[in-house]
Amino acid sequence: MINLLLLPFRILWGIICFIFNLTGILLGIALGIVLIAIGLALTVTVVGAVIGIPLIIVGLLLIIRSLFK
């Protein structure tokens, strides 16, 4: 049951690891900052908040991943 609940986080982390291996540390940080900026711009609108908040989270995860690798 717990594995089923953690599956989306494992998939998201796997995608982040794949992107990180392709781009490297500095590009991972730059991509994270860009995703956060786009997410913040989309969050200003109510309709865009549905897409903006996950973009901010993915951007933060990319930055955290690149800082601690």
C-alpha cells in the first residue's frame, strides 16, 4: 500500500535524475531557476496556478538535486 502511495514521488524523482544526468550540475540549477520563474508567472493567474505550482516544485527539486549531488 505504501509503495503505491510513493509511486508518483519515485516517478518524479526518476525523471529529475534522468534530466540531471543529461544536463549536469550547472545546467540543472539553471533549468530549475527557469522552471521556478515560469511557475511563478503562471501562478499569478488562477487558471495557470494548476500548472504553475507543480512547475515551481519541480524547479525546487532540480535545484536541490543539483546542490547535493
